[in-house]
Amino acid sequence: MSLRTRIKICGLTREEDVDACVDAGVDAVGFVMYDKSPRAVSPARAAELSRRLPAFVTPVLLFVNETSANIAHACMQVPGAWLQFHGDESPDQCQKIARTLGRLWIRAARIPIDPKGVEPPFDLVKYAQDYSHAQAILLDAHVDGFGGGGKVFNWSQLPSNVNAHLVLSGGLNAANVVEALRVVRPCGASLGVDVSSGVEIAKGVKDPSRIRAFVQAVRASDAELAH
């Protein structure tokens, strides 16, 4: 398993925030294509922002139950973007859209915050198997609506035998990400992290100091593991 944790900052809406992410050394940035989100941007705006990205920083477009035509339109505007499916899209729908557009994709899994009240329990092993064509499974807290709402789920409930690359999301920040990495890192083939509200001063407005602190915490965790 790779010891370097990949980092994605999601929900970008401003040029200065894109620049702060790049300066901090993130691997990917996310643009929300879901108009009900307070962090939503248009495909044209995502294109403007993504043009600021240097080589080897990947743009990711987040969709929730979007039509194939609208996804294709957004992809035309943002060449090379990965797709992130956050709605009720089936494995076949995700794979068909991604294959048609020639894009890599991530599938969000909505993990219950209180699994004791969920019947049947969420089966992440089966979920990863069902979405085996995804490049990674993103783990987010299940709240009303779509997206994790900055909520943390119980990381220790995750199984240790998930046959997939994992991306941990949901309520992460510089203060808790090291512990999150310690708990979740052994669960899958590799581990990345995805943060949005944990580096914000307002919805859709990032804080450069919080971005730097988050990245530094992740890299410190990587360095500790390497030794």
C-alpha cells in the first residue's frame, strides 16, 4: 500500500482558493456540479478555475443524479477532469457514462453515522465489489440530502478487507485527520482524503491557513508511517 496519502480539496469557487490549494501541494481539486449545493459552480466557471491548475493537479467534477448530456457538457469544458458520482447512480450508469466520455471516476458511499439504527447494515465490501470499475470509493457520512454535511461517521466501523482504493471524507480537518488516517489506512488498497468544510471560513470560501494546516497534518502522518 502506498504510504503517500493523496489529498483532494472539494467545493472550490474562487481563484484564490484554487491557488492556495496548488501552493499547499494538493493532488486534486473538486468542483460541485450540483445546483442545490451552496458550493455549486457552473461548468463554465469550473473551466475558468481549472485552467489555473498546473500539470499533475487533477480537477474532479462532482455530480448528483445528473443527466448524461449535462455531464458530457461539463466534461467538454473541463478536459481531463475525473467524475465523482454522489447520487443514486447505479454501477452500470456510472460505468457507461465514464466509458463513453473516456474519464476515470469515483463513487461516493454514504456511510451511516449511527449504524445501529440502520437495517440492513451498510456493506462496504459488497458496495466496492458492485462499483469495481470505479477508480476509488469515497467514504462520506450519510445525512439528509447529498454530501456529508461536514459530519464524521465512526471510522472504526469500516471493514478491514475492502478491495478498493479508498478516499476518506466527512468532517475531516487538521485536528482529526491524523487519527482518521491511522484508523482507516489499513482498510483498503490505498487511502486518500477529501476535505471541504474543514478548510473553510464560510461555505465555498476556503481559508489558506486551514488548507496548509490540513496538508501539513496529512504529510506529517505519512512521514511518521514511513519511519
